[in-house]
Amino acid sequence: MSGTAEARVRAAYAAIDAADRPEVWITLRPEAELVAEARDVDARTTAGERLPLAGLLLAVKNNVDVAGIRTTAACPGFGEVPTRDATAVARLRAAGALVLGATNLDQFATGLVGTRSPFGAVRDARRPDRISGGSSSGSAVAVALGLADLAIGTDTAGSGRVPAGLQGIVGIKPTLGVVPTDGLLPACPSWDAITVFARDLSTAELAAGIMAGGARAWPANTKLAAPSQPRVAYPDSLPGLSGEWRTAFERVIHALEDQGARTEPIPFEAFLDAARMLYESSLVAERYAAVGAYLDAQPEEPWPHGADPTVTAIVRSARTHSAHAYVADRVRLEALRTEALARLEGFDALVIPTAPRHPTLAEVEADPVGVNSLMGTYTNFCNLFDLSAVAVPAGAVCEADGEVSQFGVTVVAGAFEDAVAADVARRIEQPAEPPALLPRAAAPAAPHPQPWPVAAGARAVPLVVVGAHRRGQALVHELEELAAAWDGEVRTAPEYRMLALETRPQKPGLIRSDRGAELVGERWLLSPAALGEFLAELPRPMLLGRMRLVDGSECVGFACDAVAAAQSEDITDYRDWLAWQGR
């Protein structure tokens, strides 16, 4: 039974018992129920059904619907028992994931600390005196402890990134709307997103590609990768960071530079000003619109039996804002967005600390609003500006007091540039091991072979190149500038001959022939708009057309006109342009 979904479920429940972290869960499903589902997954995979998440264990934040589990948003008595899963949950389940249960959160997803819940403050996976980060606290800690392979979170102000940073795991915060939000209890409807946590980026991308799609449409010019030498911005000042955390951030920037990235500091005031607006302006009225009427109707009950007093105070204060103030603040926000995006013009991504430090539970108890506000310094602006983001672990920091904290950074990119953010994040990621006393509940998923937006419905056209546009060659920059993604080495069907064209730089040309050979090439993925731009700039004598590969599939590929072919040297016997060049 080793390696089966059933074995993973049984290991997970044993790990949950050993962890003794009841505050992680609001509802944990009965083991027997999950074992039955796992046996069904095992049977389907044995029968040959492709289930990319077969047997992976999923935890779901309790403001996202799971059929049969009351959606409380960490407020006892609130909500109903849904009869169907949220779309994001349903898609992961259909791919073979098994839902362990519903996780704890800052009540009504209002907080970045993970302590605002009558079900208990969720503690850090490694140091129980520290906060978990929120509001997706239980989801993040379930993954960090190795109790779940994947977890659904949500993100309005950073709830899908702050706990990832503090727990040493990955959090993907997609472009707003690309993951369907039906079945999500709103916090701020204009800026809510469903997110995913995993211990490594490959598994998180696999899940994101399954969750997303069919909601906000991907544009025809969706970027599918960052260039090999991306231009990366970072803040010219780092408010709230200690000396040790500043040093850790500087190490990340230097490591990117060592990999060929071009980095540059940018003024950060517009980002910080917008971050403050989420709670300190009339934009907070969206939280009242979401749950204010419910909180107003509730009798006063002593904590922790009723609503969280800090959350209630935040939501109720929001009812005092007028409609004209909200409109004015939206105008101000748009001005800040315009200024901030101008700062990012020409950059592929922005790299920032995910959180400024890792507070203790005692600090939050002493100053619940102040510490929470600090935690949103580098996250609050993201959804307000409609940006995509990936939070990844970036090593550990030894604090001045000798304590060791997980350090994380977030890679931010534009709307629909999720693949670019993930591509840069992959160069930074330093996966942290889960605490040694707990077994892993499951093996990690295999690396996802394509940019996750492609799996989620972003259109991509495969282009086969055999010469100067291959990686490391003279014209590869033309593909990188179009945000094309490398998709592996390929071989053509034995239907083509290769010619060395007299162009500058020198390029190969292919022609159809009954005396052809299998030729070595590479496949790249381009958006339809990028392919059109590439074709419009294609110089003579090059042509683009359908090309057959050795596996029988067809892609767009290069050819050349008959006149150039007649005047060029035939180099088919080399089978590989690089072999001919190195002759």
C-alpha cells in the first residue's frame, strides 16, 4: 500500500495527531471518509485515468466552500453548510486531490496575523510563541508542518503571501479573477483572490493551473516567461526591516545579479501610500459591505464566543464612510497606481520582502492593530494595483537574539504576467524543510512542464526553432523579448533537409524532402499576439509554416524560400545546427 493515496491519507492523520495543533483546523473530516475517497482515487489511477494530483492532500481555508462543511469564516454561528464545492476546490478534487478539512483563519479574512479567531491563534510551525501570519493561517501552517501537500487560501491584503513568507513555503497570488471566486465569502469583493500554498513552486504551479481559467479571460498577448536576463526592480528603502532581514534581502538581490538579472532600486512611496489606503481610507467600506450587516445584528457576547473584537471594530468603523469619500479614494488610488506602474515601466518584475519581520504572539496581543498594519507594508498594494505575485522561501535569518526565522520574498509582476512572476521566483526559491519531528504526508508532485497560465487556458502557440533562435544562440533574444517560454528539445519528423543560409547572422533553413532526416530543435511557446509580431518582423528568405515532429504532432516552424535554398550548402548530415557550427 506504500505510495498509494490511501497510505498518504493514513500518514496524514498520524501526522496530525503527532503535531497536536488543533488550532490549525476548524473542521477535520473523519479519517474513514477520506480513506474511502483515497481508495477510489487509487482505483481510478490503476485503471489508467490521468489524475495529476492523485492522492495529494488539500486543506481549504474556511471562507471557501467545501461541500458538507460549514463555511464559518472563523465566526461561530455564521454561515451555512454548502451542498457543492467552490469551483477552485472542485477542480483540485477532480484532479485527484483529497480534502482533509477546513482550516482556521483571521475572522472574516480580516487580518495578517493569524490570531483573530475564536478557534484559537494559529501558531508558527517552528516556534509556537510566534504568529503564523494570516489571514490564511491554518492553511499555511498545515502545509509548513507537512500535514497537507496543498492548501487553498485567499488574499485581499496579503493573506496568501504573508503566512507563506513566515512559514517558509510558496504562495501563488494570481491575477485578480483568473481563479473563479464563486464559493468564496467576500472580504473586499473588488480585491479578493483565491490562492494556493505548497512546499515547492512546482507543486503550487501545478495546482494553480488546475484551479484557474474560465473566469477573467487571458489576453492574446499573455506573457509566458521572463527573459534569461530579466530586469528586476526592488525598493530603494525597506521600512520595518531589521538589519538581519535587510542583509537577507540584499543576498537575494545579489543572487539574482549572479544569475544575470539586471537589478535596480526604484522609489517606493506610491506603493506604500496605496498600502496604507486599504485600511486607512474609505476603501475599508468594502469590508462592511461584505459582513457588516451580520456583525451589526449580533448580540454582544464575551470573547471568544462571539465575534472577534478587533475585527468587529474594523468592520463597524467602515460604515461611517460616505459614498463620495469612497469615490474620491478610488480616484486617488488610481493616481497612485498610475505612478507606481510608471516606476515599473521597462522592468520584468518587482522583488520585495514578503513581510518586514516575524512578530511574537505577545506583541500582537499588546498592539493588535499596529502589528497587523506593519505586516501589510509590502503586500497591501498588490491587489489594489491589479498585480500578480508569487511568495517564495529565500532561506533563513539568524536574528539578533539568536532565534532563526524563515525569510521570504515576493516577486510581483503585472496583471496576467503570472508566468513572469513564477519564472523569476524560481531563480530565488530556497525550499525549507518541514519540522523534522513530523513525517511528510505525501511525496511532492512532478514538476509542471508548462507555464501554469497555459494549463489554465492562456493560449500558446508552439514554435519550433532549429538554429539561431535556440537557447544561447544569436537571435534567442527575439523570442525572449516576446515573453516566449522554452518548452524543451524536440526532433522533426524525417521529412526535412537543413541548409546553411548566407544570412547575417547565419541561420539554417529547412525544406521538405523525401530524403529528409530527423533534425534537432527546440520548441518555444508564444502567445498568439507574440507570434503575429514575430511573423511581421521575419526577414527574407525565412518563412513560417506547419512542421511535423517525430512524435506525429505538428507545430509552427521555420522554412526558407526556394531561391535561397538553391544557393545554400546542404548540412543535413549533421542533423543539428549546433553540431555543424562546432564542426
